Amino acid sequence: MADLIKRKKAPRLPDYDYCGPNIYFITCITYLRKPIFLNKRPVDILTPVINDAGVKYGFDTLIFCFMPDHLHLLLGGQENSDLKDYMKAFKQASAYSFKKEFCDALWQRSYYEHVLRREEAVEDIARYILNNPVRAGLVQDFRQYPYSGSSLFDIKGM
């Protein structure tokens, strides 16, 4: 009989509810770290899913950045927001849309999150995310990278 692989519990803070007006830095990794986001079509499919989930679950998409094998999100919660519900809905809907188009799996299990503390500047985290393609050697200036954006900010002016 084959050994069963025990799944790790999702890495969430045990005494934190992930609800309300908080800012979250999220990273989702593609399945087997496949470089899925190398062209426009997957990004075009997933961008509306990010925005739709935000509207439904009370989040503003402050910044998004699709790297070849992962996605960074900077989300701003509202009074009624629940990050766990948002992420469950987003990952499920995005995986469905992606599989329908490409007949392939999209995400690894779970996601990484960082709850911004009061002393952390949102602009600094936004710049960190936007400069990810620069650090990876994909572009010279983040403004050249076609797979980043925001629902609130003009990132070209940052």
C-alpha cells in the first residue's frame, strides 16, 4: 500500500481572524512553479477574477503583479472584508477559468500572506511588489512590465 502524504496545515496566524480594514501582501505560487504568466492571455483571464472577488468580498486591489510562476497581490480590506473567503473564492474561480482555457492546473495549495503593520508604509510594499520584475531581470524599469497593475493607483506615475 502506498504511503499517504500528510498535508500540512495552511500557514495562518492562529489567533487572527483576517477580517476588517487591513492591508495584506499575498503571494500565490503556480502549480509545480510552472512559468504560466509569460504571456498576456493568462493574465487577461485572471485580472477580472481578482477584481470580481474584490468587489464581492470587500477588497480593493491596491497592486497586482503576475510574475512567471507566482502572483503578488496587495489588498486593502474594508469593514466587511474577510481574507480567507476572498482567497478561497479567488483561487477557486481563477483555477476554474484557467483550466477551462488551458486544460491545466493553476495554483499550488494555499498562499502566503503578510498582514501589514501600522508602521509599514503601503507605498513601500507597493514599490517592492512592482520592482519584482526588475529584480528578476525581466525589465529595466517596473513601468515597462506589462503584467502589473492596480485598481486604484496610476502605477506608471509612482
